[in-house]
Amino acid sequence: MNVYDAGRIADLLQRSHGMHVVSTPDSADLIIFNTCHIREKAEEKLFSELGRVKKMLERRDPVGQVVFAVGGCVGQADGAEIFRRAPFVDLVFGPQNYHELPRMLEQLADGGRRLCAIDAEAVDKFDALPETGHRGPVASVTIQEGCNRFCSYCVVPYTRGREWSRPVADVLEEVRVCLDHGAVEIQLLGQNVNAYRAMDDDKTMFDLARLIREVARMASVKRIRFVTSHPADMNDDLLQAFAEVAALCPYLHLPIQSGSDSVLQAMLRGHSVDHYRQWAQKLRRVHPDMTLASDFIVGFPGETDADFNDTLALVEEIRFDHAYSFLFSPRPNTAAASMTFQVPLETGRRRLAILQEHLNRIQLENNRRQVGRREEILVETTSRLGSGMVMGRTRGNRRVNFAADPACIGQMVAVEIIEGLPNSLRGRLV
Ligand code: SF4
């Protein structure tokens, strides 16, 4: 979502100030750090990066003409405190306030100093944004922001605010513009995307499944994905959409966080391990090629060895195709930060290493199982593996590198998978 927001900020400043994105900070007049607050490490990285970039620019610009701005969830959570830790920062704004940047830049030009905007609603922002300038085969469109679930470890309800769904007509209009600009894959984004609920102009209620069907009706849409979903907000209509909507890719990122019911309860996740297990089974029944991804937190307060072993057992049972795993990071204002029975750091680190060993092994085994398959690949970009190579994704969201003319970027091609690697596949153009 931060990548999406950064693109919209660029659209906005292009319209208001004729600005364009440059490739290195030392050729910029305005530097925006669009931040994440989900883990402590991300927040600390902001301050070290601010210092590093500031020092680099001082060599070029000793009088300090460059404007520094901090946006995103650290901006929202820390507000004016950022000016104390990094006094050269000029602007601070939250994720729902970036539409105010043009006004803030005007105020700064008129002599204003240390301006902070952190109190708008998502609806204000979307009403003020210009048409998306997105170009390229894969386009993200935010359809929902914020969250009402208040998992006990999570800052999202405090930084992105309460759940809000973007009106159907706005979503469809942005999808249409992206398609006109050459997109063939649409990714619908939300912090809790399957909680999407909004009216269309005829006062008909749309949930995510209905919205997906509407997007799929647009002629040039070849692929649709959505991220990130909550297990308690899954429903049968969404399941049916995987069976019936040809453009909906068989890929679901469905975080579980732990394989222990007592830890899930302490996390206030609102679902059990068995509920998750049933959804994983239903999804694989409805679409045998379903790629399932998840998130895990280890070392949550009170997590015992037995709880952790339950997580390992679940990982072996579900055999996730991909997963993000993290050590618990206490975040300000969240219930988990003040819970007793915090797990010692060393124990948490040891558990994380063990979990990642399991996840990586299974991911590699699953990737190797793809060898010999013929896949439809949407070619997204040139490959980091060198010239003459391109990178695309399968419908199941696996990355595939293969030799091809870069002229095929943006097209669907048929590729035979010839090798399964830890994080990607190698293929051969058919
Ligand atoms: S559902 Fe996701 S975004 Fe919402 S509070 Fe829980 S972890 Fe955070």
C-alpha cells in the first residue's frame, strides 16, 4: 500500500507543482520518506536513513534548499516528535493526509516551518487525488483502508484508522484508467481487503466478491488479485469467485500468525486454527492450483515451546507456498506491548530461525514441484539475472525468470518451468 501511496503522491505533485520522480536523492528538490510503523526496526531505519541522506546532500547543498518530508505511518504515529529527533525535517504527514502536500509546500514557500498534518480521513484524501498516472502491466488500486479488528500487536487501527471502503464507482473508474494505460493485471489493495463493503450509485451493497466480478467484466482485464485478507472475513461468495471468475488468480495471502489457539486468542485474532485449516482446505478444493501465502509472528508474549511446536505442525500440514515471518515487535499503544510473559529475545530468535528453516524448505519443495508445468506468465520487467532475461509471474504469483526479448514485457507468454529455486522459478519460453 505504501508503494501505491507513493505513486499517488507523485501524481499529485506532478499536477500541483510540475514535479517528477528522479532516480537518486542527490538530484531531488523534495525528499519524501514514506514510512511503515508495523515493526520497530522500520521506524529506526527511518531515522538512520534521514541522517544518511541529509549528510549526503550537505556535500551538494550546504545551504539546505532541499525539502525533507516524512509521510506514512511513522508520520502519523510520531507526529511533531519527528522534528525533535530530526530537526532538519520540514514536513510531517500521515497516510490519510498526503493530499495536503501541495498546500503544505505552498505554506513552506511562504515562510512556514515544521508543518505537520496527521488528522484527515481516507475519504478526504481520495476525493482530492488526481487521475492515476500509473503505467505498466500490473496496477494496484486501493479499495479499502484501515482496520477495526484491533489485533493486540498491531498498529494499523491507530495509524491507518478505522475500516473504510472506497465507493464502487471510484474503484471502477481507477481500474478503467489503469486499463487504458496498459495494465492487464489489477491488484485490489486493503489492510483488511476482504472486509470491503460499499454501495454503488444505485445503493446496491458490494462486498469484495461482487466487486471482483464487476472488475472482471471490464474487457481488457486478464488477471485480478487482492491483498491482504483476514481469515474471519472469508465467505462462500469469495470462495465461489475463485471457481467462477476466470480472471481471478488462484493466489491468496491469508495470514494466520500462529498455529496455537491460545496464542491466537492472546493476539485477539478472532479465529481459531481449525477455522483457518478449514478455509485452506476449501480453497484448495475449489481450485487445486491455489497458491497459499501467510504471515507468522513468533515470540508473542506467553508463547510456550508447545505453542511454537503447534505452529511448526501447522506449517507442515498446510505446506504454505510462501510466508513472511517475524519476531514479535512490541508497538506503542498496542495491548501486547504491555503484556506480561514477554518471550526472551534469544528464545524468540531461535524459534524464528527454526520456523524459517521449515518455511523455506517447504517453499523450495513446492517450487521444485512446478518443474515440467507449462504456465501462462505475465511478463512484468527485465530480470535482475542479466541481459536477455525477463521476469514474470505465474497465475499463482510465483516469480519466473527466463530468456526472452524485453519487447514481450506486458504480454502473456507460455513458459515451461525447468527449475525450482528457493524464491523463484526458472523457465523456458515455449
Ligand atoms: S487484521 Fe491485520 S491490519 Fe487489522 S489489526 Fe489485525 S493484523 Fe492489524
